[in-house]
Amino acid sequence: MREMKYMVFAEEVTIGEDSCTVYGIKCVRGGQVIASVPDITDDRARIEEAAELCNRLRLDPLQLNDIAEDTAPAELRK
């Protein structure tokens, strides 16, 4: 089985006249994205930490949404 790797990706988001960079996490195996969650936070350090944790724990891609929810800013959590 090929090894999975969790990686951070960035997107530019524009709301009205304002724009900012937001970050998500994707899980890649064999060069293909098998899971991803965009627009988690605008804090690159925080999302890098989360991706590192996913790699270290060899997280199942099915748990990626839980990690995204835990990593999102408190005011955006359900």
C-alpha cells in the first residue's frame, strides 16, 4: 500500500472588496488527492501543525473532517 501524506494547500478568498489567503488540508496517496477539506483557517502555522499531526499519527482520511473542525477558529466551530 502506498503511503499517505497530508499536505497544506492555500486558496485566495474574496468577499466583497476584501480578500485573504485561507488554508486547507489534503490527503495524497500515489500522487492522487483522496480527501481534502478547504478553507479551514487563515492561520498557516496552525494548519501546518495539524497536517504534521495527521502525518505523525497516520490518520485515516475519514477523520480529516474532524481534524478540520478541531483546527478551525473557535468562532466558526459548530
